[in-house]
Amino acid sequence: MNDLEIMIRARQYIDSLANGRDPLTGENLPESDIVNNVRISRCLFYVSGVLQKVIDNGGEIVQKRIKKSGRAEFSLTPEQSSHLIPEDDDLFISKVAKIINAQIDESVMKKLKASTLNDWLVQKGLLSEVIINGRTHRDPTPAGEQLGITLISYVSPNGMNVKNCVYSPEAQQFIFDNIDVIAGFAAGDENTDTEE
């Protein structure tokens, strides 16, 4: 018998008990039996319903995602931080954020946004904000270029000319090395001293 079959059998037994019957013989249990107590019977019906939901889901228990407002602020343990390894290629900031967020359980913790990484890099003087045609763009400063942040131009799939920053492996490592500081920045902590 597999787990799903065991669950189905268990639900049948619970239903029999909730209805005041012996699950093995099908005979009605005496009125004085504890399973005929209304409160016990209601509890058994409740458990049967929960078990049915698990059965309907193929035997898998699905963890309900916590609403964003109830999720913990972004942070990484030292072990999670040790898994942050830069890629060999230059990456967009969204991909860097994706590597970082792969270390957390997004059902219980807020993700680190790419825009937060950009804001922190602006604060550190590695990016500067430039307004072109009413839109804010971020360009690397000379210090950012020295770190390995490069502004590239390309044509998007819809034919538009686009400029965006990419991050070298060294720039990615700089972000990973400062992940605790960035987490504090994301949470609104004023102490955002950069590691050298």
C-alpha cells in the first residue's frame, strides 16, 4: 500500500467512527461509546475533511504562502551566503537578485528586489541616476566601472534601443560579500557600511 492508499483507508475509518460505526465490521457502536459524543464526532468529521483535501492534492501537503505583509524581512544565514557564487558571465541586476533569492523560502520571507540592489549601489556611489525622456536610468559611475559594472546597449525584442548595466563576476562578488549590509539597507537600517 502506498501513502495515498493509506490516507484513503484512514479517511474511511475516520468517517465510520464519526458516523458511530465500527470501521472494521460496519456495525453501529453503542450510544454510550465515546465516538458518539457530539464534540468527538465533529472533530472526526473535521479531520476527515482535512485528510480529504490532502488526498485531493495527490497526498501532498501544501504549505500556504504567508501574505507578503506577514513575511519576514529578507536575510541570509552565513551558510546561505556561502552558496552565493558569481557566474562567469556578466549579468543583469535582475539575475543577480535571482541568484540571491534562490537561497530563501519566498513563502515565509520577502525577496530582495533588484531595485533595492540598485538603490544601495546608488547610495554607495557605484551607480548614478540619470533621467532620460522622463524615465530614471542608472549608469555606472567611474568607481562602478572600476568595480566591473558596465553600461551596454542592445535592441530589445520589440525593436527598441535599450541601455542597461551588467555586472561582472567581480561586481557580483562585491554584492554577495555585502549581502548582510544590503539586507539591513532593505529593512531600512541606517548602518550600511560596505565591506572592503
